[in-house]
Amino acid sequence: MLVAAAVCPAPPLLVPEVAAGAAAELGDARTACSDALAVLAASRPDLLVVVGAADADHAGPYPQGSRGGFHGFGVDADVRLGAGEEGPRTLPASLAVGAWLLGRAGWGAAPVEGLGVAGPAAPEECLRTGRELAARDARVALLVMGDGSACRTLKAPGYLDERAAAFDAAAGRALGSADTAALAALDPGLAAELQAAGRAPWQVLAGAAEDAGLDGRLLYEDAPYGVGYFVAAWS
């Protein structure tokens, strides 16, 4: 059963070494992520699963001990998904950022695994995956890594799309109120057009939390670099 969840953005820029001189720009987001992780630890889970978007080659489960890093961003920084033997695959970027957050927090509250969710995954598939995760143990927690639209400004990665602000506002309301129905209703086609990589992971969360009766709090919401970033805690 799902007992808690934290939602965090997944840009590698969240890692100060990657952001370099711009590290201070996401300082508030890092603080909010730390607060959300504290909620996870306080829930005393038996299992923590880090869920994040991945391409088709990197979708699927990642066992405890799986490694990743940020060498592709010019930074010699490695991360590890909890203690354990190294897994056979390298973590996708979203899970690597999650592993970095857990390492920064000194996570030791429960075993931790990862799950990469393919970006085009249908809502029904995501919801089913979430239900399966929630049934994994008596007390399951999720760390859900994902961004909103990437089309909020002219300089955004996806340029300006006038639909982006409304999409992000709806996502923010759903994440802040633990509204699983609203998350499940997010349009995958629109999300893809707006480059909202968090849609599939958020819908996995919706499936996991369907009958959990959790309350939500939105701890951070902003669109630096024209990308919607959210931090939320469900408990």
C-alpha cells in the first residue's frame, strides 16, 4: 500500500555541479525536494521506488545499487541508487537525479529501487503499473521524478506554446491536492506536444495512490528556463 510520495523535478541542473555558475537559481527547488524527502522518511516505508521518465531503451526496473551519473553533461559525478550490487544497466537521467537527491539526504530509511517509465506509455498502462507498485509491500513510498511543460517561454526548450501555462496549472493543482483522478485525466497527446516528461510518472503515482487516501501539499512551483517544475509531498 502506498503510504507517502514525493514529487520532484528531474533536470540534471538540479545538481549544483551540473548547473555550475547557475546553481543558485534552483536553490529553492532543492530545499523543497529535501522537505519532500523528509516526508517520505517520516512515513517509515518498507520499500521506496524512484519513478522517472525514460526512453524506450532505458524503461523498466532498476535494482538497488544501480549506478548513474552526469558525464554526458560534462561533470565527473556518479550516483548510486542505494546500497547493493551494481545493476546491469545505467540509470536514465531522471532516476540519476533522484538518486542524487537521496544521496544528498542521506537516505537510509528503506531499501530503494528504480523504475523507468517510457514517455509514450498510455495512461491505462501507467495506472496499472502504479497499482502494481503499491501492492509490492505493506508500506510503499514513491519518489516521482518529472517535469511539466517545456514550452512556457520563447527561450524554453520547446519554444512558447500558449497551452503550456494551463497544462502546468492543472498539473500543479492535481499534485498539490493529491487529486489522482485529475492526474489520470492528463492528456498524453497534449503532454507530448508540450514536452511534459512528468506526465507518465505522475500517472503511475495516480495509480499507486488510488485507494490510499493521501493528502497533498505543493511545496514549490515555478518555470525557470521555461520548464514547469513542481515539488509536492503526499502523506
